[in-house]
Amino acid sequence: MNIPDTDPLWPAYGEPDDLRTIESVPLQDRDLPGTTYEVLARAAALWPDRPALTALPDAERWSHGEAATFARLRDQVHRVANLFHAHGVRRTTAVGLLTPHTALLPAALLAAQLTGVAAPVNPALTTGHAERLLRLSGARILVAAGPELDPAAWRSARTVTASLRCTALFALRPVGAPDAAPALEPVDGVEVDYLHLAAAERPAELHPGIVPPRPGDLAAYFHTGGTTGAPKLAAHTHANEVTDAWMIAANSMLDPGSVVFAGLPLFHVNALVVTLLAPLLRGRHSVWAGPLGYRDPALFRHFWKIVEHFRIATLSAVPTVYAALSRVPVDADIGSLRFAVVGASPLPAAVREAFERHTGVPLCQGYGLTEATCGTTRGFLGEHSRPGAAGQRLPYVRVKTVRVDGEGRWHDLPHGEPGVLVVSGPTVFPGYVVGRDARGPRLDTLGTVRHGWLDTGDLARVDSDGFVTLLGRAKDLIIRGGHNIDPAVIEDALLAHPAVTGASAVGRPDPHSGEVPVAYVTLAPEATAVGSEELIAFAAQRVPERAAAPKDVVVLPRLPLTDVGKPFKLPLRLDATRRAVALALAGLGITHEQIHCVLANGRAAVTLPPVTGSPGLRERVSARLAPYDLDWAFAEAGR
């Protein structure tokens, strides 16, 4: 059964001018499903026998995926939900999910949202970090990668389960695992079992004692990227998730039979909203990469064949994925690929040009953040595309820029005026989880939301049509002698070099200018002869102004990422500070390796090795560092 184009749920939405027509109908009159469970139930009723999900075992065995129809997915969710309910999961109870992708994970997440609240956590986190986030969520049950799927995650899960005194730990197996599963080690006081076995004992009809959620109920806690500190748990309501997924699914650039490729992990909001819920709303098939997702090197070797085999129409990924794909020969028919979506970080012009030239497939940039559920803007194709922008605001979302004065007050700016981007509308989150009491989680926006407007922390321009042009993170600007430098112009320049695969620019403390730009890059494996001097000269010829030319370019084996895979500049800023201090103290016997630097109260705090047997050293160090705006101190002897 297909939904006709005239269905009021799906207005025409293929060009920017459609936005006004869409918003002429109030959102409440659109008759959206109220919850993620209603999205699933609707899909199973409309398209029971249509393929919903295909989970690949890994990139090398991509042709041996495990498929599920919409009806089977609903039955899986019912069985798992009944299991969770039997273990005491209720509306405000969190179910932790500590696992990479595998076939039963989407059903487990949707079941957690049906009975309680889903709390997916990156399984690559240290045990301590994972435990902190899951403790904050109040998780009482944990679903985790079993020993075959991810041995390290399984070890963490056992430790976390015991520490949190969870009632049950359910293990997930890899796609295509042999029939005989290894025995699971017990955990004192905890029921330990395989999820597929425990769920199979439950009926496919939903237990009458399960009270379905309402639109305003909490659906999930997603940990933020932690670009400026420790990750926080952002809460989403069912209405947040369904509304955002509908805005994305309303895209008229895809037909009803379009297939979506999913390579991002389900602890990332993009994976949930863009590649799970949005396809569920339109009855589309989504093909999920193996446990490593886009981090599997073999995926790129086989990617074009996967596109051809499944007739992939679109995918969503970060810029580094498209940079890698632009270097992979197209060895298959990729005519089904209409466009590719890029988000999570700004799209460098060099990456766009290389990918589109190599494949003939246009890139559509989007923008969003966890605190606004996921997507806030979307791009368009052909004559309606605006390559320099991050897209137009989504329906019923409002965007503007503000100037923040010295006392923290916001002042609205006119269209086209750069400032801090703020967002309002039905996707703005209710707050971070800051604790729990007898009634459930305590939420607080921690000052990020004022009168319904969310401070994104990004600098941008917004034009009269609602198109957003990103200008960088407010805290990432390099301020050289009072002159603002967007690090993206340096990164774009370096990414134009054929050997550079990644670039990140930050400010390095400077006694004369306050900051000067420096950059960190990764190189293609064969680029062993490319050095810093060549890259400095290359960038200097291509940046739009001399002040933006990097003073140094450091080659790294990999650039740091946050827990959800976004570029993480804090370690680079701290390293740049250490290098600046080492340069200032040259000749005093203090090496770069001896200098310790951390973030404290929003500033870099430098600790030097203790003074031992060097008369006058303290005074010489003090004199050399005096011109720098730094907090520094000698370590105590013996530490």
C-alpha cells in the first residue's frame, strides 16, 4: 500500500519556496504520529511485507545481510518490550544500550522507547565514562554487545551492570553468527541472557499492561559530543523525534521506493532520526552497515557495489566519509544514488568539489545538533542548491542570529548579519539530565534555552529565505590581534592539497597577537614525503587573507573526535598551547613533553615541571611567559 502524493501528511517539499506553503497548514493539523511506537505501528499496518531493515554482517560479507519486514520489526519490538516490561521497565525507566550495530539493535531501541526511555551509549567509551552516563540515565536494564560482537564492550557491560545493580543484562550477537552461542558468564544478582533468546519466549502481541507513551513523554537520552567539556545527556521527547523525522522524511527529492544507507551508529541522533525513523515514516528500506559502520576500512572498497546491489538512493555521513569515497574508484553502476547528505560538521568546499567531480552525485548539506533533536536545516538539488549554505531551516523551525553583549543579554540581528545562531520550534529539547528523584529524571537546559530559543554555540548568517551559512563555532574562532579568523578558511585551503585527508585549525597563544592560526592535518598513506613547510606554503597561497595563513602545520596519524564522532578541537588547542609555551621557554631545559596543559574554568592552565637546582629559573620562566595570556604554575616537587 503506497501513500498517495496528495496525502496531507506529505506536502510537496522539493524546493525552498515550498516552505511557505507547508507552513500555511498548522503543524497540529498535519496528523503526525504522536510517538515513535505509533510510527512503527503505522508502518507495519501500511506495508507489512515490505523490507524495512537489512543489517550487514560487515563490509567484506555485505551480500549476506539479515533482513526484516515492517511487520517482523513490529513483532520484534513487541517481544522485546514485553521482556523489558517483565523486568520492571516503566515510563521513566531507562534501558541502557551499549553496543555497535547489529540486527536486533533497532528493535531493542524502539522497545526501550515504547516501555521506558532509551539510553544509547558509545560502546567505545572507557568503562568509567560509560558507567557515568548510564548511572546518570538511571538505567535499570542493559542491552550490550555480547562477547562475539564486541568483547571489550561486553567486559564493560558486565562491570557497569554490577556497579549499577541492574536487574538484567542482555547480550546481542553479530549478524550471521553460528547457531551455537557461547555461554555467558554470570553476574551476581543479575539475569544474564541473550536478547534474542529471552525475547523469543515472549508473545508477539503487546502485553496489555504496557501503557503506550504519549507525545510529551521522554523517549531517549543521547549523550552530546562533549566538544567543550564532558558529554551531557540530552533528553528527547517522542514529539521531538517524530516531528524532526517527519520534517526530514517529507523530502520530495526521493520516491517511495528509495533505499537509504545507514552507516552511523545508533548512539548518534542522526542514525535514529534520519536513517531509522524517517524511513519508517515513508515505508522505505534502510540498509545498515556492519558493527564498525563508516569506521570499517573495507566498507569503502566495497561501497559502490553495495550501492549498486541495493539500489541505494541516498546516505547520510560526515565530511571525512565523502573525502575517503572521493578517492575510491567507482567500479559499479551507482545510477540509483540521487544525492548524499552531509552533516555533523561543516562541509569543506574542497571535499564537496572532489566528491561531486569523482561521482557525479550532488552533496546536500544539512545542519543540526543533539539539543535540537537532530536536523535543523536541509539542502536542495540543482538550481535550488546553495553550496555555501548549510541549508534552509526545516518547516516549523525558527532560526535567527543574536549578538551577546558583555552582560550576556541577547540582541536580535537583521537578516544577513553574522552572530550566534539560535533555534526555536518543536524540536528543541526539554533539557539535560542533571539528576533523578522519586518522580524520575530532573532536567535543566543549563542556560542554553531562553524563552524557547536554543543557543547553538555556532556562528552563522541567516538570510530572508531561512538559509543558514555557518561561520564556525563561537569558541573555535581564532582571534588574531582583535581580528576574527574563521578556521574553516584554513581547513579548506589545506584540504585542497592532494595529500591532505583531514584538517583542523586552532589558535596558538602568541605574545604579540594574542593568538595566531596553526593547523593539524592527516595525510594519505602514500604521502610520506609531504612535510610541514610544504603545507604551510600551500595554505598561505590559498587562504583569503594573509592573517589566516597558518604559522605551523602539524601532521598527526588521526585527528581527535568526540564520543559521537564529531571533530574535537579542544585537544588540539591544548597541544598548541603546550607548543607555544615550549617555544617561549626554548633553551631553559623544559621540553614540550614535560609541559602539562588542561582546560580549567574555560582557560588553558599550564603546569611546568618542578624547579630543581636551577637558580633563577623561576624568574626567567616568569619573564618569558609574562606576555602570554595564560594561567601557569610549577608543579610541586615529588609530583
